[in-house]
Amino acid sequence: MKFTVSKELFEVLGEACFGVVAVQGLDNNLDLPVIRQDLAEQIAAREAEFENKKVKEDAQIVPYREAFQALGINPNKYMCSIEALLSRIAKKKGMPNINAGVDLGNAVSLKYCLPMGAHDLDTMQGDIEIRRAAGQDTFVPFGETVAETPDAGEMVYVSGHTVRTRRWTWRQSEHGKITAATSSIFYPIDGFKNVNEAKVLAARDELAAKAKSLFNCKVITGFVDKHSPEFELTF
């Protein structure tokens, strides 16, 4: 299985880059208080950082809003996942604990203020790609059962014809969500080489190290950009 980013994305976002962490063999039923504590600490830190600030105007968020606009996505209507998450936390709404694999990813995402997905690898129907949506592609919104059709040409994360994330990093699908039964996870970390590449790499390495230590599972890491647009997800 491969993770591939299309030439079409790099034609618009030439500085886009992606940290990759994939884990296999984790027990997502584990009760790990250290992860819950880490997530709570990161929520509190971001509440303090963004108190009395507009998240959308923060220098860490502006590049994602500009990228959405370049891709033809209205960032006021469809916020990048990290902007949406930070906006919720800035309003002191917190976020729930879901399960160890998701909470770990969320804690690292919040620490570095980076959008990060989490997809069940065992539900993939082939390679996972970032590309323009095609006519046969479908998307089931998180928590729902009825499929919808992405906009023509919309940039999506997709496996086969099952869209995993609409509008690049806006909203993930019900397909591939991480549950207690999940044992293999693909975490993509989205950034820009000219803005936050160092943070992307640091987040990748921290997530990988913690996953290996806490779950005693197999972990692989990678990096994708326009010069190396493909990464083999082989353990």
C-alpha cells in the first residue's frame, strides 16, 4: 500500500509537505492515563495561548487558510481541521477523550498546531491518495450513514473511490474512523516546507516514538513532498 500525493496538488501548493506515521499491531482498548493527561495539558496550553485571540489570524493558521483559498475552498465556510479544533478550544469547549489512538494524535496535533488525520489502515480499499475528486467518488460524513458526492475537482484524501477526507483537511469520513477495534492507523501530518516543515518533522517523530513506547507496536515514518510524492506503507 502506498500514500501518494498527486501532481495536481503540488501544481497549486508547491511547498506542501506531509509527515507520515503508520502503526500496526496496537491494542486500542488499552487504558492509558498518560495519553489522557497529555491531551488535557495540551488543551489547557492552547486555551491559554489563544485566549483573547482570533485563531484565524494566527500566523500558524493563516498559511492553511491561504492554501484553502488557492484550492478554491472558502476557509470561512470550511475551516482546516486544526483551525476548527483550536477555535473550539479557544472558546473553552474542550474536546472529548475518544480512544487511545485518537487521543494520542490529537495531543500531538495540538502541541504543534498542525492538522493531522487518523485513518484505519485495515479498511483501505487500495492506496491512499490526495487528488482531485472523480465522478465515482463518494463520502459518508462522520457519524452519518448516507453517502454524498464531493464537488467536481475537489481535493480529497481517498482510497479507491471512498473519500476519507473532504476538502483536503476539512472533514473526515465515517469510513476509516478509529475505534476500539482498530489495530493499524495511518496518521498524515499536513504542512508547508517554507512555513513549518520543522514542526511537521518534530510532530511526526514525537508521535512515532510515543506510539512505539506506549503501544509496543510496529511503527514506520515517512515524508512526502513534490520531490518525493509517494511513500510505501510497508511494515
